[in-house]
Amino acid sequence: MNWIYEQFFKEKIVLKKKSNNNYNAEYKRLKFCEACRHTWEKTVSGAVVRYNHLSTYGLIRKDCDYCSRTKGLPII
């Protein structure tokens, strides 16, 4: 009887732990511009939103579109 239980039910019971990190998507989207010292993100519509009150710890350092245009660098 244990053999039947192991073959049919053991493989189907898989418990997945739900991630508690609700901020992961925001930290991937947010970036920090070292030229103007603002935190910024590009929205779905393509607009750039700049924030001056958000924390910059652990964010990707990349120039925002406004600063890269004023420097004459191509927008990537």
C-alpha cells in the first residue's frame, strides 16, 4: 500500500513558497541619475518620471534621458 501512495501522490504534492519581496519589480524599474541626482523611471507609455525624494541605495546608476540629451549622448 505504501508503494502506491509513493508512486501516485508523492510526485503531485509540490509546495511552493510565495515570495515576500513585493518591491523587486520597482527596484528593477527605478534608476539613479548621477548627473542631476534624481531617481527616475521610464513608464509604459515611454515618458520619463523623475523623483527627488526616493532612496538611491542599490539602484542602477544610469543617466536619465534629459541629462543624456543635454550631454549630447545617444539615448539608449
